[in-house]
Amino acid sequence: MTRLSVEMLAADAPEPITSAGHAQLGIAVLAGIAVIVLLITKFKLHAFLSLTLGSLALGAIAGAPLDKVLTSFSAGLGTTVAGVGVLIALGAILGKMLADSGGADQIVDTILEKAGGRSMPWAMVLIASVIGLPLFFEVGIVLLIPVVLMVAKRGNYSLMRIGIPALAGLSVMHGLVPPHPGPLVAIDAVGADLGVTLALGVLVAIPTVIIAGPVFSKYAARWVDVQAPEKMIPQRPSEELDKRPGFGATLFTVLLPVLLMLAKALVDIVVDDPGNPVQRVFDVIGAPMIALLASVLVGIFTLLRPAGFSKERISPLVEKGLMPIAGILLIVGAGGGFKQTLIDTGVGQMVLDISEDWAIPALLLAWLIAVVIRLATGSATVATVSAAGLVAPLAADMSTTHAALLVLAIGAGSLFFSHVNDAGFWMVKEYFGLSVGQNIKTWSVMETIISVVAGGLVLLLSLVI
């Protein structure tokens, strides 16, 4: 970024709510993040409350009037929830429909029928990647772990040979591919194009998931050679259903929002005329909210009706799908509030100045910031929303593709080395019956591989596009 572009951005930026210098702002940022980390890790306070208090601490130490800090935080929270809240809700509904109708099991069973022997790890990574598109990471784990355990037992596979590819598929989708909450928040924060980010995210995700999944699982199975624990093999949810939706219909429903968003991005590139009727139509149907809404409505007829769901059962299902996301929405919203507080106190301009003086590539800086916050808080979502707020000003004079790569760099950094302060770490440990050491050698190393490989691919792409 040139000095001229920095000066132009400074001229366009709103007046900061504090006159603090770089040193005071730097201390305020470190203190704000430290408050968040301490409250989450030491005092076990919910991330929503921790982000709220961290924002207030940041503003106070930066010397900003608290009424203006509250206004900034509230504005950021409202804008973020308005931007991604509906998308998260629609994704949760689609995931619940997929799970309760037996559609997820239908995809699993169909692919497993075609796989065996050496191809099984590849089948598992494919299953997890497809099912992981509309599902939150924790929901995906709960849904897929029974499948992983049963396949490992039935085929007498090492648990890591089957489990690592499945976990890699879920984790990569969670960190890099919208409509997951993390990428959506980062896209909203930096003003990136969703379709371009989705396309580049898939491009980065494919080699990343291959290396961290089937390839790494060979070594993980040697390091930790364990079998599926008998006590953790539950009954499959859809075994209670009389019938299930078809494989083709289920796959179409899952991939429909992705196809619509990618079609919009392709039409925007080929037509490149905002007044063109075709482009205007695709701008509407490829908008994230419309794409996900279409998938949910289609799912009523392709997932729920074939599974025997009456009209009376659909409304309760939607309600149950929405209940678990309350905490996620609040965390994402508070992250948006924290981001806006960072910007309004002038931290964004400080990051611009520092990144120019240090000559650190913006993508590497974004990855490193996300890594530090991930290691400290254990939350990929908190790392994403916080890092996006810090580096958002860097995207102001970036091209469309580089802004999308900035989002992916943040997402890659947010997955780095999951350890004992991450809820996902304990979920994997308990489901697989591993010790802490075994979980670090497998799950934690896998997450680090994902972060480093994806980050490296993002930097490589930035040199060629």
C-alpha cells in the first residue's frame, strides 16, 4: 500500500472518537484483547459478555467517551446481525432439516456403498465436506461421529484413518467457505464479494482438505493407533424413520445455495453490466439470503415430505433448528461491535500505518493476527471477527479478488492449533476416547496443517491473480 493510498483512506475515514496516539491505541488494543482472553479462559465467561466488556475496556483505555463507545459497539452489533444473522438462521434451519429427515445419512450411506479399502478415507472427507457446507462445526461433529465410529468398527480401520479426514472436511468448510458464520462475518467486515470469496474458498479448500485429511491421516494413524470406543457408538438418528429422501434430491438441496452464489459470481464476471437484465436476475437469486431461503423452501419438498413430515411437524423442526444458534448470533454480533469499536477509536488507521512501516503483506498480517487470537481464546469465530475488525481498513484499496483472499487468510489463521481452551478440542477427545496427548498429536496437528496450508495457498494465489 502506497503512502498516497493511505493518505486518501485517512481523508475518507470518519473522525475517530478519541485523539489517542498510536502508542495509547496499541496499549488499548492489547488490553481489550487481554480482557476478552482472560474472561473466556480464566473466568469461563460467555464469549458474548467477554467481547462486550473487552470493547468497553478498549474504548476506555483509548480515552474515548464511554457514551460514544457504547454507540459504536451497538452500531457494529446491529450492522453485523443485520448482515449475517438471517443467513446463520437459514443455515441452521437447513442443517436441522438435513439431519432430522435422514438426508445426511442418505448421503453417507450412498457414498459408503461405493467406497471401500483404501478409498474409505477419501469417501469420509467427501462426506464431511458436502454435509459440512450447511452445518455448523459442532452440529457436523455430532452428526458425523456416529458414522465415523461405525465405519471404523465395521471395516476394522484405525479410528484416526477414518476420523481425521472427516474432521478435516468439517473444519475446512467451517473456516474457509461461506455460508458459515466466520467467513460471512469477515466478508461483511472487509466488504468482500461473497461469490468471489466462495469460489476462491473452494479452490483453497480442496488441496487443503486433501493434505490435512487423507494424507495426514496415514501418519496420525501410526502415531495414535486406536480403535473406535464401543461405548460411544450410538444409534443412527434416521434408523427411526420409515423412509428417507433420495440421494440426488438431498445432494441438490445441500448444494443449491452454493450453485446459485457461484452462478451469480460467474454472470457478474462474464456480463459485467449492472444494467443487464440477466445480471440483475442473478444478482437477486444469487444473493446469499435468497440462495439459502430457496434451499430451505426446496428442502421442505425434497427432504421433509419424502421423510413423512406433516405440515404440523415442520414448524417445530424450524423452531428447534433456531434455538441452538442464539449464542452464535450473540457472539457474532458482539464481535461486530468489537470490530466497530476498533475502527471508531482509530485502530484501523493505526494498523494501516504500521503495516506500511513494517512492510508486512496485508494477507500475512491478517493470518498472524487471527492465529494469535485463536491461540489465546480458543474460538475460531472470535478470532475471525476480531481479526477482521483489525485488518478491515487494509481492504479499502484492494481488488475484489485480494479482498476475498484477505477473508480467507483470516479464516485460515482462525483454525490454527486447537488446544485445551477450545470446545472442539474436548468434543473430539471425548467422542474418540483419546487422551489429551493423543488429541494434540492428531486433532491439534490437523488443525495446524489446515491453517498453514490454507494460509500458504492464499499467499500463493495473491501472487498470481
